[in-house]
Amino acid sequence: MYAVIFTAEIKNFDKAYTETAKEMQDLAINKYGCTEFISVTEGGQEIAISYWENQAQIKSWKQDIEHLAAQKLGRSTWYKHYKVQIVEIIREYSM
């Protein structure tokens, strides 16, 4: 199991951002096999964590034409700075 951790400093969020973010979550889950997608925005910061079975799914989602267009808008319009980390989940437990 893998997680993609996206953190960003917000420049400007508008209605198009909210719509695009929802579309990207749906795309990840319904087309590329993402098992869970959590996103939180607080103040000028955003964090999104998505969970995947394998790296091939992550790569396919990153290269999707709609996702590439959203990434371009993110760089030009919505974010001051962002970072993406792809991590392998070694252990998981909960209560």
C-alpha cells in the first residue's frame, strides 16, 4: 500500500478550484483505483493524502490528461508552493 501526500501553500482558491479538486478526487477513485482520498484546508495551508495499492496506479493518475490540466492550473493560479511525497506504508493499525 502507498500514500501520496500533497502539501501546499495557498495563493488563491476560487470556485473553479473547489470543482476541480472534487473532480480529481473522483477521477483518482473511480478511474485509477485510489482507495481513499482525504483533503483538508486550514488557513493558507492544504494537505491531501490519497491511498493506493501500487505505484503503477499513482503514475497513471499523475499522467491523466485532466489531472495534468489541473496541475498546470495549480502551478499558475492556486498555489504559492507545493510538495508531493509518495510513501510506502510499512505498518498500519487503528483503534
